[in-house]
Amino acid sequence: MYRTINNGQLRKNDIGKQVTMCGWVQKSRDLGGMTFIDLRDRYGITQLVFNMDTNSKLCEIARSLGREFVIQIEGKVIARSSINKDMLTGDIEVEVTEIKILNKSKTPPFTIENETDGGDDLRMKYRYLDIRRNPIKDNILLRAKVSTETRKYLDSQGFCEVETPYLIKSTPEGARDFVVPSRMNQHQFYALPQSPQTFKQLLMVGGIDKYYQIVKCFRDEDLRSDRQPEFTQIDCEMAFVDQEDILNMFEGLTRHLLKEVKGIELSDFPRITYDQAIKTYGSDKPDIRFDMKFIEMNHVCQKNNFSVFNTAELVVGINIEDGASFSRKRLDSLTDFVKTPQVGSKGLVYCKYNEDGTFKSSVDKFFSKEDLSTWAATCNASPGDLILVMAGEARQTRKALSALRLHVAEILGLRKPDVFAPLWVLDFPLLEWDDDTGRYHAMHHPFTSPKSEDILKLNNDPGAVRANAYDLVINGNEIGGGSIRIHDKDLQSLMFKHLGFTEEQARNQFGFLMDAFEYGAPPHGGVAFGFDRLCAIIGGSEGIRDFIAFPKNNAGRDVMLDAPSKIDPDQLDELGLKNK
């Protein structure tokens, strides 16, 4: 046995014990007659002490050790003369009597510490070293805890974990597929699943009325901090349920995870419709940790010959409490922000409601004190507040103001990572129009059920049809989404028709599902949580990369493995593919 105890476990009551320990050399300090080494493993750090007077040979070996050397030591736990209250093991140290070098190490390309000098690319190339750092290690341990607690909760609710295939048929909806050539079926291809959607519906037909899976999914899409080409979902489906059953079940899961992983008791899960979310926050995933709701101002702003407002489809503002103290420099920076290509607005109007009751705005020459007072009343502003106003085409203006709202909240420290504000967004549109293709696309997926009272609108007003779809949002991030599914063949056929599928196309792509619906498909619905994103939010971050053991970079590359890469020409020949 290499060790009798882990680093990080020893305490004051262990003084006098003989121990054998292993780990990596975090750092060493040579103080002449004494040498100290911090020994690190997954569990913590233990200070080792070597005395030149009692064992000079052992001390010389200790002085020769470099960072990240792997060592084994034997020694006696003694009281630490200088207590370190910042360390769990700060009351003790180990007086080493034997040492063995298990493996040497090159000097790491970056420091293995909480705060490192390694950039993202360097850390990704040497990810196995990065994992030794506490922030990454703790994220991976948190992920493991979330996974365990997810299974505990769903198992307790009668769910059955079922694995579904990774080699499936390519489908045209959604993101681009990753395809896999078949050697045994030349010139034919599998696809990796974007989700197990159709399989979990087939499990419902099969009578597995509560299914879950923590499953890998694959989408060949452009990446950013919260996206990876392969990602993990908590995928669930239930039969003989309505929307309310599903919302209650997965509120329960979310409450369970926050309580068990973070010790946080969640209160309410507010619910708003998609239309309300867009009108109030300009986003279908609003951050409700702070207020700053949108106020439509067309009726108080469209006058006085100010053409920017008068020609706008929408004039809308937000009120920032105590924002009148913003300097001109800060206001100018906000204007610069909304003009960035990512936001795409032409400008910003501000109105300060000063503490003395006066007003100062960027449009003083167009609007009187009385006009600005009406703005303040409309926005429910108080002395000391700041009103920010944007105008233009409705959709773009709401989107731009939403970005500004989040930016201001970030500046003011209102987006606190240790505060959790969940929200259900309901009643999404069933379809959305795509100008490029000239047809409607499913906003969720083709198997989402329309609301029963809206089905007749499919023929004459498809854009107005609402879906039995719902998203769980936490802190401005979509954590998961789902819907009540279509379980009737005729309705599913009608849905395919409105999505532009011919009967032949629908049959070719989804004939297996249509056939299944003819053998007694039960009413069913489900949800999928983005597991990587959920872990990141619970861990106080909005980027998922540091919560994945071996992630890809923004170009979809694994810089550690240098993948994707070319393969041997012989392999291509076996697959019936040409080498270019």
C-alpha cells in the first residue's frame, strides 16, 4: 500500500501518529537548517519538514526535489510551530523519516496553483496538468456530485435509466450532424445523435413510462464559451403526464441539486410566457436576479420633432436605481457598448433624475422638464435614478436593450454567482419563419405538440400557434427545455406538412416513429437539461469549459490530442472514401 492517509486529512488530534503519504511536490522552501515541502494530492496539502541536524542526507534529497515530483514519505505527525489558519491541515506538519521518489517531473509549462500564468490554449494543451489545480479539480468533483445527486433524485421518483444508441440515422432538423462512415455498408453513413429525442419517445410507446439518461450529444455548430461539439444532457421523458406534472417534477430535481450540492434552498419558480419574457426583458432567457424591467415609452416620447423616436416602431427604456450618479464617461461607454457589432444599435438616450428633482438628458433640446418628468412617472423613477432609452425596429431594439440591461447589471455587481433565480418560460411559438429558406421551422423540434386550442390556426395563421413547450432559466441561462410531444400520427403528419416535408420525405426520415404511433402511443412529454451548463451555473460560472475534463477549444479542436486529424489512407480505402 502506497499510503495510509490522504493529504488534507490530518488534524490536531492526529499528532504522534506514524503515517505514509504520497503526492506531488507543490513547492519547497529551504531555510538553511530546515527544509519545508508542501505535498499535494486531490484531497489537500500537507506540510513536510526536514531537519538538517537530525538527518542531513534526507534533507539533501528534499532540497533536490523539483515541482511536481511524485514522492512517497513516511513520518511522524507533529504540532506545527507556526499555525496556518488558512489551511485545513494548518495545525500540523509531518516530520519525515523516509522518502522515495516515485517519479520525476519536468518543469511544468505553467504554475500549478489556483491563480496560474497559463493562458487558455496552454492549459488546454496540458489539460492533465490543469486538472491538478484546485479550481479545475473542484469543478470536476462538483460535476461528479451533480451527476450522483441527479441519479439519486430520479431513481427515487421511479425513473428508469436506459441507454440509447450513438450510431443512428441522420435527420435534417436542428444543427448539423456529425457523420460516421460505415465500412460494412459502403457509401452509407451513421450520424451521432444531437439528442436521443426519437428513442425516448419510442421508449414511451414501449411502456417505459419514466425514462432518464445522462447522455452525450453531438452537434456540429459554431462554438462559444457555453457550447461544445460534444456535450452532456440530463435527458428525461414521462408518459401519461401533462405540462404541470413535468414542471413540478423538474422543479423538484433543481431544488434537490441546489440543496445537496450547494446547501441552498430555492424558493419560488416564477412562470412567464414567452411573449411576456420578450416584452419585459427582451429575451427568452431573462436574468431576474435584478429588476430593470422594460417600459414601453412610445406614447410619451413620440413628439417634439425628435425624428429618432418619431420614426421608431418601438421606444423602450429601463430605469436604473441610483444611476444618476453615473459619470459622463460611464454614460459615453454605455453608448459605445450599444454601438458594438455584437449589439448593433445606433445610439442611446439617457435621462438623469437628479437628487434635487431636476433632470438632465442627452435630448434636452427636444424635450422639456415637463416631458422628462412624464418619462420619470412612466418609468416609476425616483430622484437619483437613471433612465436609459433605445428606439428602432421592435425586435432588434428589445434585443439590444436586453444586452445593455445585462451589461449595466454586470457593472453594478447585480449578477451575483452565489444567488440563484430560477424561472419557467412557457408557451413558446410552435414555428418560426426563416427568410433564407422561405418556410417555417420548428422552434423546438418537429415532435412538439401545439396547444390544443391553437391547432386550427395551423392552416391559416401558423406563426400564431403556441407550443406546449417550456424552458427552465437560471440566472439568465437556459438550463433546459422540453415539451409535451405529439403522440397522434395524423397530427404529426400535419406538423411535417407545415414544416415543408413531402410525404415521402417524412416517411423516409421518420417513418419508424409514425409507425410506432399506430400501436398505441401514450400521451407523453419530457425535458432535457444541459448538464455542462447546469454544473457551471451551480459552480458560479457561465462558461462550461472548466467543468469538462477534456474540452475542445472555440475551433472545435482538442489541442491536447491534436484532433481532428487526417487518418491513414488505408483506413479511407476500407471505408470507400477518397483521400484528398
